[in-house]
Amino acid sequence: MTLPATLDEAVAALAAAPAAAPVAPAAVPVAGGTDLMSSVNAGLLRPAALVGLGRINEIRGWQYQDGHGLLGAGLTHARMGRPDFAALIPALAAAARAAGPPQIRNAGTLGGNIASAAPTGDSLPVLAALEAVLIIAGPGGARREIPVSHLLAGMEMLAPGELIGYVRVPLLHAPQVFLKATGRTGPGRATASVALVLDPARRGVRCAVGAIAPMPLRPLEAEQWVAGLIDWDGERGLVPEALTAFGEYVAAACVPDHPPAEDGTAQPLPPAVLHLRRTVAALARRALGRALS
């Protein structure tokens, strides 16, 4: 394993490593390794070499930058869960605290969560709702930016030798909520999750639903509808009926009905899918209610 001390050294090490075979990847970056090593141990991935990122101090912290938080990709879930970070980005701190048992939170990193792009990654719907931007480090000191949603949707991918260096998120100074359902008591993988943030400056509500699709889903029409109901200059509260309607709106957008049969008759959803829809509706309703309370 190579252990570079800077981001550019890590990029150079990745770019210099040849593939061991036509079907084997070249060097693979590893930080916490919570997802990567599971794939290696299961025989699903056999990289030619590993480039360890644990000694790169520049990506292990965060800083303020023009009304944004510039988060290093090496931030661990445990670090993001601390009170000082929670005061900065509450929803991301809540997702970090829900990421699993202590050994996972101590090792797993923000950049690893994004790069692995597992549908159940707890930080992903939060980053989607915040409309975060990734700063990608490339060979020769190059830097480029892509929206996190583009990477998760496969619209823009990392090129060989590139690394996620930083994540830039807006500091909204407004309520944010992250909730997830696991199907069991205590830490576990999400069966559904919802991140919701208020953006008073733009009089907007941004919501993302995770774990139910390969990438987080944004119910844009539901966001616009409910934002129009909120008195942004007043108490910002909504009646329970509006909260319920928002939850159902989000759930119907993210867990849609089946198209009708050829004869025009409605196709009922299976019980498991109906349960998932009810779960998403409940999470979205509760998230909005907490953000507005």
C-alpha cells in the first residue's frame, strides 16, 4: 500500500499504478475502507494496489469559504457527528451519527460514502438536498467541480487518477432534518431515508429521499408546492393536513403507481411497495414538521 502525504501525491500514485490484468482495476484509494474492504473480502474487487488516504491532513477537516462549508473528503462520520459540526450542518451531522456502530463511524469517511455511492449511504440524500458540489483533484494539480447529484446519477464520473478532494455545501443557517427507517431497533442500513432543509433566503424547501433507488430522489414538485404554503416572513408553521399532504406528495413522486394495464385498469402496488410508500410519507411528514417547529 502507498501512503501519500498530500492530495496531489495521492493522485500521482493512482495515475502511476498500472492495472494488474485487463479485468483488474489499477490502484484504488482507501480511507476508512468500510465499503471497499467488504468488496475485497467478498472477492468482488481485486485491485492491483491500494493508495491509503489516512495521512492526508488537508482533507481531514473543514473550513468556512464564502458562505459555504468546505468539507474534506477524509472527514469521518464520528467527526461530523460532533456538536461543533452539527451547529454548521445539522442534517449531515444527524446522518453521520446514524451511519452505524462506533467502529463504522470512526473509520468511514464522507468521501468514501460518496465514492461508493451505495443507495443506503446516509450522507447521500443530505448532500443531494443541500445541492452539494464536489471538488475533484486530478493529475498535475488540476481541480474541477461537479454537482454531487451528477456523480450519483452517473452523469459525470471520476476519470482515472482523479479523487474526491472536498465537498462544498451552502451554510443555510436554517433548520435541517435527517430521518431514516431501518426496519429494526438501533443502528442499521436504511430501508428509506429523508433529508429536508429549509432555504429562507430563496424561500425554498429542498427534500431528498434515499435508500429506495440507486440514487437519492428529489420530489421537485412537492418541494415547490409546500414552499408556496409557508409564510416565510411569519411563523412558518403549517396545519397538520398540509404536512400530511406533503408526505403523500413526496411518497407518490418517489414510489409511483404502476402504469395501467393494456385494458386501462389500475395495477395495484404489492404490499411491500405500499409499505415503503407509507414509510416515505411518514418520514417526509415528520421531517417537514420538525423543520418548521
